[in-house]
Amino acid sequence: MFTILKPVSIPMVKSKPNRPLILFTWTILGAILGVSLVFGNVYLKELKEKWNENA
């Protein structure tokens, strides 16, 4: 049913997460989300005011 492609070997170097890359990525994504929320909130308030004026 299953076929062994190559025998198991122990890695020579331990693998670990790249913490600086993770930190940088989430910092940039958080900044983009924060700026989007601020400007989006201002835009939606202006849009709501214009909607109420026309109604």
C-alpha cells in the first residue's frame, strides 16, 4: 500500500522559526491594517453624512 521513497535520516542542523521575519511581517501587516481602519473610518463617516444630506 505505501512505498518508502528514501530511508529516514537525522537532520544535521536543527530547524527553527525565523523570528525576525515573522516579527517584521506581522508589524507591517498590523500597520497596514491600522492605517486602513483609520482612513476607512473617516471615509465611511463622510459617506454617511453625504448619504443623509441627499436623503
